Amino acid sequence: MQNLPMAGIKPATSGVGRSHARVHTLRPALARAALGLMLLPLAGGLALAAEVNPLADKVRSANARFADVAVAKAEGYAPIPCVSGPDGSGAMGIHYVNQKLLEDPAVAVDHPEAVLYEPKADGKLELVAVEYITPKGPAQLGGQLFSFTNEPNRYGLPAFYELHVWAWRANPTGTFSDMNPDVSCAAVAGDM
């Protein structure tokens, strides 16, 4: 058979060559995109670990003064024993509670009813979270609903609503969870 050019029809090889060249330039881009999609779940996990939370940011900013436990004491906060979860589920830490704020049903970001510290092996206390407590509910702060704790409870309090905000220590179970598996009472010092 003879190759005779037909009027108006271009040889197929010229289109294939261009198309083939385009595939070679697209392959690296597709490979990068595919790799990005495969890594997305890992990046998502990292993003969750370093989750940005507007309420936690606001709490951190409003209560940074409590990094020094002496400030909490000067503002009327007193310690209660370190609180650990059942079956090694983590801890809340040592609560420094302000009795006047506990008796007042109002909730204010910059005046938490309790400030939570993790005891360290060197005897120092590290600020990890705050807790807002009110007898009136349902309660919310910054759009986040409080949890309800009925009576009787281990704190000896009447029924109340509470919200933990892990603003200084990331909590793998959530910014507003009660217990934090990354907090421990193991290094409780005799003198608080």
C-alpha cells in the first residue's frame, strides 16, 4: 500500500507526537499531585495535633498570667489534689480553684473558676488548662457547650456545668475533653 496524502487530513503521527510529549510533561505533575493526595491524611493528623481553636486562643491570651502559679494564689485560687482519670486515661492535673468565682454563676473568659497545672518532677507546676464552672445551664462559652456533672459527684459540689479548655497542652482526645492522656499526676509534690 502506498502512503498517499489525502486532502485535509493530516498524518496521525504528528498529533501523537505532541500528545505523547504532553503526557511526559504531565506525568511529573500528576505524580506530585498523587503524592500530595497520599500524604494528605498525614498532614491532616498533624493539623489536628496543632489544631487552631479560636476559643483556646482567646483563653490562652486572657489567662497567660497564670503561667506563674504565684499569680493564681494572689488572685485567690487555692489547690485541690491532683485529679487522675480511671484506668490510666490521663489526668486533669492540680486544680487551683477560686471559691468566689465558683459561687458566682457568671462565666468570663479571663476569670476561670479553676486553673489546672501539671506537677513536674522538679516540683514546679506547669500551666496546662483552665476550667469554667457554673451551676446555671445549659451553659456555653464562645459557642462551646459545657458538660453537665450531676450530684453526687467526686467533688462534693451540687450539680454543675463545666468546660475544660486545654489551651497550653494539646489534648489528643480534644481541646474540651475532661481528661488529657498527656498529663500525669505521677510527680505530685508534697507541698503545693
